[in-house]
Amino acid sequence: MELNGTKVGVEMKCPFNPINHYHHSQIQSEADLKRVNSDYYWQVQMNMLTYGLGAWIFASFDPRQPEHRRLHWAICYAVPEDMQLACDIMEKAKHYRDQILNEWMFNNKNK
């Protein structure tokens, strides 16, 4: 998808609970998304990192709402500091995984 000539991704949520849609309707920025639902914030940030995009649309849709409240969306921008934090954590996780695999292979090799 393109927005003003720039490629962006889209994350669409259709919450079962209308309260969640209400909370989503309070989101106007990536900072709001992080405050309202940090899991979705990190999902959006990691999607931007994965696809190399600088912006992502977070949208919430509830067909049970009146027409003017059914769809809410906000543009969320990449937060380089948080992306770096996520990369650092993934690197530590990879190192830990490799350590466990190496220990397991060593122990099974000597049996």
C-alpha cells in the first residue's frame, strides 16, 4: 500500500470485544499504540523492521459500531531506538539458543 507516494504496511484488527475497539480508537500515534497495547506496538515495529518500511497503518474495525465509529486508523512511524532494542534482544536470544544447542549436541555426542 502507498500513502503519499511512500510504501506503508497495514495492521488491521477486528476485536471481538468492543471495549478493545474503543481503546484502539484512542490511538493517534506509535506512542499511543505502545501505551494502549504494547504487544501490537512491538508487532507493528517488527513488521516495519522486517519489511524495511518507515511507517505502518494500525487500524481497528468493528462492524457492530455506528457507521462513523466502525473504522479507526492511525499512522505509526518507526522508532529506531526500539528497533535497535529489539535487534539486541534477538541477538542475545540467538546466542542463548546456539549455546543450548551446542551443549545439547556435545552431551549427546558423548553418549
